[in-house]
Amino acid sequence: MEEKLKKLLSDPERKMNAAEINYLASAFRENMFTVLHERQTGHWGGASSAAEIITSLYFNRLNIDPKNPNWEDRDRFILSKGHASINLYTVLAARGYFPLEDTHQFRTLGAYLQGHPAMLKVPGVDMSSGALGHGLSIGVGIQLAARLSGKKYWTYVLTGEGCLNEGSTWEAIMYAAKEKVKGLVLMIDYNKVQLDGTEADIMPLDPLAEKIKAFGWHLCPNKYDGNKAEDVLDSFKWMDSDDIWPKAVIYDTIKGKDVSFSEGKNTWHGCAIDDEHYELGIKELKAITAKREALV
Ligand SMILES: Cc1ncc(C[n+]2csc(CCOP(=O)(O)OP(=O)(O)O)c2C)c(N)n1
Ligand SMILES: [Mg+2]
């Protein structure tokens, strides 16, 4: 691990700035790509797409205590697109929930870090996920529980297009609007690519922003690039700018980000990474990490 990275991660409680988060996200991409190559399994495309969003949450935003993962007052994060688990595991490890070395056990028989996150096995995982379309309903429930118990925590739910293709998500969208559920934030990793094609081919969401607003949500009006920490941190400012609920933010992202031949390709959604592509890809990822490191 680079010296700068070690130094940053030695004080994970500090709120990182955008340059630091961009650098961390790139370093985390290297770990994700390496583990998925080693294990010959997993989902690179959607993991890479969400790197800056998840890193920003854990290194700038969430009120959490990795030493006490079940702390009742913690903010919750639900990775509704649970197939991007290697991203969450890498970030949780770097944030101090478990050793980074454990990510190399990904999807081995008997390991606690399976292909999809399991809340009863992995410290820091607030909700088991993998079957698309469940995360937002659970987020609604967690925040209604906060209302009943007078707690102040928030729940952030991250979806891709797949969850938004599920009817259950739209039930949750309707109900959350009816109840004006406080503390509930829907974050959409809008890379416009799914498992076996583009969202335009599979089930177009366009005009997504208008739909979410029409369902009664407070949608962030800003256009954000979800692969830039500057934009993600700005979206956090927007979240704090009023008390109107529930809130949603759409982030434009790129699936398979920062490995040129995987960007925007559904064929890289989930596939075994061969040696040749690993060598090419890791070189590209390291070059971007170095560029981002220079800005820290
Ligand atoms: C209910 C359900 N149906 C199908 C799948 C299989 N599946 C896993 S990921 C995926 C596509 C997800 O696309 P998206 O949500 O856009 O994810 P991302 O692009 O962020 O990887 C599908 C269909 C699933 N996990 N759950
Ligand atoms: Mg997608």
C-alpha cells in the first residue's frame, strides 16, 4: 500500500475532502479489480460505477462507529444493488470494520464475505441484499422505526436501474411519499447499463427525474457526475439544505469506470477477469490512482 494511502487510512474518522476521496476510490478500485481477478467471479461493472459514491458516504458523511457496528443511533446504508458487494467490502475494510486482507476471501466457500452482502455475517452491513428491489422498502421501514423511537439517524439506499425496474421499489416510492419519511435518502447510481443490455433496451426509465418528482419525492435538481467526489459531496450539502422528505439524488455514472475496455459494457457486468485483461486493466487503474494521488 502506498505511503499516502496508509497515512489517510490511519485516521479514517476524519472527514475526507474531495481530492482525498477520489484518491481513495481509485485505490479501492484497484483492490476490487484484483480480488475479482483472483477469485474469477463477482461484479466489476457495478462495483466500479459506485466507487466515489460509497467512498464519499463512508469517509465524509455517515455517522457510524466501526468499533460498534450495531450502535442503535448509527446512520444506515443499504446497498440495494447488492451484487456490487466487493465495493462495499473494500470500503468497510478500509474504514476499520475488518482487515482489508479478508476481502481476498471473497466468495470462497465458508467465508463471511460472500457474493452478496449478509447482515448477520459481515460487520457493518446494515441489510442483506442481492435480490434487486428490496432496499428501498427496508429503508422506509428503518426510518419509520426511527420516527417511532425518536431516533435521529438517516438511511441511505443505493440502487441501480435494476431496482428501479422492480414494482416493489415503486410501492416503496409511493409509500415513502405518503408518509413523508424523514431521514430517507434514495441515491441512484445511474450508469444506464444493466446485466444483459442497456436500460434503454431492457426497461427505459427515462424521464426518470420527472417520474420521481411526480411520485411526490424531493428530487435534487442538480446534475451530478457520480464518479467525481466533488459532485457527491455537493449532493450531501443539498441534502442538508432543507427539511423536505423523502429525498432522492440521481448520479450519472459509468459502469466499469476507469478500465477503458469495460466502460459502459454490459459484458463486464459480472464476468471472470482473465489474466490478459487484468494486466491491461490494473495498469490503467494504477495510472489513474497515481494522478489522483498527486492532487492529495
Ligand atoms: C430480483 C432480481 N432479478 C434479477 C437479478 C439478477 N441481476 C443481478 S444484477 C442485475 C442488473 C442490475 O443492473 P443495475 O441495477 O443497473 O446495476 P449496476 O449497473 O449498477 O451494476 C440483474 C438483472 C437479481 N439480482 N435480482
Ligand atoms: Mg446499471
